[in-house]
Amino acid sequence: MRSGNGGKTGFAAGTIMVLLAVFLAGVAGAQQEEEKRRTTVLEPVTVTAQKQEETEQETPVAMTVFSDTALEDRMVESLPDLTHFVPNMASFQTNALGENVVTMRGITASPISRNTSIAMYIDGAPVLSSFGYASGLLNVERVEVLRGPQGTLWGKSTQSGVVSIVTAKPTNQFKGKVISEGGLLLSSTDSGSSRLTGLASMALSGPVVKDKLFFSVAGRADHKNGFIGNPVTSRPECEPTNFYGDGKLRWTPTEDLDVGFTYSREALRLKGTRFNTADAADRIVASNLVSWQNADIDLQALNIGYTINDNLKLTSISARRNGKLRGELDLDYSDVTYAHPAIDSEKTTLSEELRLNGTYGAWDWLLGGYLDWDKLDYNYRINSIYTDYQTRLSTKLQGNCYAAFAHVGYKITPDLKLLGGLRYEYQVLKFDSSILSGQQSDGWTNLSPKFGLEYNFTPEIMGYATVAQGYRPGGFNQSSTNPKYYKYDPETLWSYEIGFKNTLFDKRLMANIAFFYMDISNAQVEESVSQTESYLTNAGRARSMGVELDMTAVVTEGLTLNGGFGYTDAQFTSFSDSAGDYKGNKLPYAPEYTVNIGAQYRAQNGFYVRGDVVGYGNTYFDKKNTGYRDPYALVNAKIGFERDRYDIYVYGKNIFDCRHDIKKWNGMDVYSDPGEMGVQVVFRF
């Protein structure tokens, strides 16, 4: 096994956590109370994982839930940050700005597909592709991360999970928050001002007409100077600048009707790259072009909820999401213009979901329908001084999806509940390409069932068992000229899961555990059809199995410990092509394990301190298991003072500056972010 610096960092992290625990145990609080954020017991958290309100511990789904306070405490500012604290979940940034490959329980959609196996929903509006999965978290009430297939209720691209972001609703309470943050990168190819980072954000909400009409606005801007050197241009590489903003109007003309409209926008800018040819000079890109990319993502959503009576509720979610990506890259990483691709793409999705929730005696049920219209325009041009390598590609992909779904629960006894669900879905795609003669089209039908039982052993201990089908849509290979490889079909899996949710010691300990096994058929894989050609096909079978543990404990008043652990054994059981046989190889992007451990103390006098350790096991990035990342651990820390109106903290992210580069990912090395330390000030009004 390859060795990295993860072992040394892990030992140091463990030592710090022990010392921190000893220190926390001796801290005495005395004067002011911070009741809002200080914890004495673990209160039930209301979630909507099954598209109805119930507590996290009542929901028969493996899930991790983060409140707004939990996100701030862990310094989670984006989706990639969030994955550090979810068992068996990981995120990997591709060379395209705003695009992330996200994996759960070893299941990952290839970046070639621009799809995802873990759909993201923002107040019910879907994000079903890898583009846009770098979203910043702004004005959030909570985030629910569901593990395992969720297709019955949530639909396509939920083969291994769902990330549901619930933003804060404006109310009669007028309130606001301003955050300012400045920091310094712990390592870089340069020194001084080139290592600076900064962030500023604000949120404001309140009534326009009391009890009837409310508003909220929020915005954020952040910037990091580049940490990679370029001796050719003398400009730093990998320098992001991001802007986020959203506005909401909420109208409640009656007690039964709640109407919300949201507009949000993300503007992501990146100069340079973190990619380089494998085994090149460390953190040096000798390119004659400073690559640039601009990604702009807009979302408009209308959410209407109408309570018909005590037993019936109707919900409608209409959304439009538009994403644009433009830029010019240097993929030869040299001072010669050998391969400089220019990208211009746009993706638009219109969607509508209508559902009716109801209860009747021992029954609770949900009926719904969903449809969307999707369009992707992609233009790609390679500029080169060599005529033979000048390439142009223009593609158009348009699709429609229609679905109907149902979910029911029946209490056989007060403690035993039967669960069932079914979703019918039809997806049709039309594809045009500048290298094809004539339009290609295809359609796929899927029927996804789910069955389960849940049993309350005691009021504090619940167990569940589920069997569910996972489904990922098919698609087209945009650069294929061979009819055999124009398209690939959907991938399906059967998931078997047993879990236990426990709230013990007078609500001072939450310990949830889940065991899973997934049998994957018709797997979407990158098949090598020659030494120079590779396309997505359905040539493979695979399986994934493992265990997950989530724990939170209130040790004493103000002192909280939390942790999560996930282990996954995911491998090909049958897959070979012209380049070799991959049976027994690990699935790409699937860490062998994930771990997070945190300790936090909030004293009555306002003193605050927190430390987190997050780590990942061996990870491979291709079917041959040649691209890899060694095991590693990161240590984050935060210390400060909190008052009713303001907070001030000193923070550190990856305080030991642990390097966790990816090696030989498609012939590239990917440089990891350096550590960061800084100061954060928060004002509330």
C-alpha cells in the first residue's frame, strides 16, 4: 500500500483531541447563558426526508442532518465541505468549474455522463447533474443527507442518496446577520499578500405586511489567492472568486395557504488550475496560458403548500434552473499552444412536482406526479498551433421526464409499521452532434419499488429494514462516431439495508447505525474500445457493502461530542474490455472508509472552542486502480467568544497543512488545497 502523511497527521490529530477534551473538562462557565446555541439534551429534529414532517429518529432512512448552527460550527460553507461530515460520502472537483463528482456508498456517476448518483434538491427544486454541485450554502435552515436509493419518492439520479437543502423561511421576526472573515493560506509557492483569503456575507429577513407577506435577502462573496506557481506567466494558478445571492418572498394570505418564491444566483470565477501532468514539478504549472472559467447558475422556484384539512395537504414545486459555463483551458500544461480547449455550454431545466399527502387511521400516504424538460448545449473547440489537433465539437441534448409515484405506511401495531413505495418513470432523450449525421433519440422506462418494515423496540430505540431499487438514467456519448457506442442504457441496483436509531441516556446520546449491501447490474462503465477511445457503456457488474455509524453525545452542559464512521467495500464483480480484466478492482471514487470526530464546548460566559478531525481511506480513480489518493486526515479548529449580538473567532482549516493530492487521475495530478488560518467576526441584529 502506498504511504502518505495521513498516519502522522492522524496521530497528531488524536493527541490534540485528547488534550482538547482534558482542557474542555476543566473549563468553567459562570455568567451569561447562550440558551439558543448551548445544548443540554438532544431535541428531536423535524425533517422531510419522506416528503412529510417527522423527526429524524422516526425516519427509517440512514441520514445525517445539519442545522444552521451545526453548519456554522463546523465551518461548512459549501457542498464539498459538507461531505466531510457524512459517513461514506466524498466529493471530488473536476477540471470544469462548478462541477463535482460526488460518491455515496461506493456508487458514483462518471463525470463523462455529466450525471450524478446523488441528486441535490434546494427547497424541492432538483439539481440532477454534476454541474452545479459546488453550491455554496447560504441562508440555510437545515441540510438533510439521505443515504441509499431514494428513487421512489425523489426520482432519477437518486441511486445512492439525496442531499436536501431547506432554506430559512422569512417570518414576522425582523433579523439580520453579517459575517466578515479574513485568513492566510498556510502554504503557497509565494509568500505575503499572495496567500490571503477573505469572505463577507449578509442575511436579512422580516415582515412586509405582518402575518401576510415576508421577505429575505442574502449574499456572499469570497476569494482565495492562488497557491500554485506559474514561471511562464508569473501569475498564480487556482485563484477562485465566488458570489452567491438569493431573495425570497413568502405570502400567507390564510392559515392554510403558504406561497414562497425564490430567486438565487451563483457567479463562480476561476483563474488557473489545480491540475497538472502526473509527476510534474510540485505545485508548479509551466503553462503559457492562465486558464479561466466563468460559471453562472440561476434558480427560480415557486413553492405552494395548501392544507386542505387536518388529514390532507397539497404541495406544488415549480422550478427553472439555468447554468452556463465558459472558459479556456490549457491541457498540455506547457509553454507551447498544443491543446487549448475553449468551452461554451448552457444547461436549462424546467420542472414541476405536484403531490398530495394524507393520513387515514393507521395509514399515511403520498401520491404525486413529476415532469421536467431538460436542454444542454455544449460547444468545445481545441486551439492548437498544429492543424491536425484543431478540433470542434457542438452537441445538443434535449430530454423530457414523466413520473408518477406513491408511498404508503401502515401501522400493523402501535410499534410495527409496514412501508411501501413505487415510482413509474419515463425518460426520453434527443441528441444532435456536429460529428453525427442525423439526430439520435431513445427512451427508457423504469419501475422502482421499495419495501420495508420499522419497529419501535422502545420509545428510544427504532429498527428498520428496507429493500429498494436504485436507478440512474441512460444517455449519449457526445464524441462517438461509432453507432455501437452512440448511447448507453440506465444502471440499476438492488439495495438491502438494516438500521437502528437510538436516543439514549435521557436524550443525551444519539447513536444510529446502518448496514447495507447493493447488487449493481448493467453498470455504466468507461469501456476502452481501443488504445485511444473510451466510452460509457453497460458492460459491468459490481457490488458494494458496508456499515455506517453516526453519533452525538451531550457529555455535560455545553460540552458536545460527535462522530461518524463509514466503511465501504465496493468492487467490480464482472467487467473487462480491450485493455484488461477488472474483476475484483475497487470502484472508482469510493473511499475505503470515512471518519469524522468532533468536540465542542460552549460556556455560559460565551467562551467557545471546537475541534474536528476528518479522514478518508484509500481511494482509486479509474477501473485499473492506477489513479489513487492515499489515506489522510485533516484537523480543523475554532476558538472564540460569543455574545447575543456578536461573535469573534480564530479558526483553522487543515491546521497541519496535510497534503492529500490525487495522483494519476487520467494521467493528471490534482493538487489539494493548503491549510488556512484566520479570524471571523459575526454581527446579529
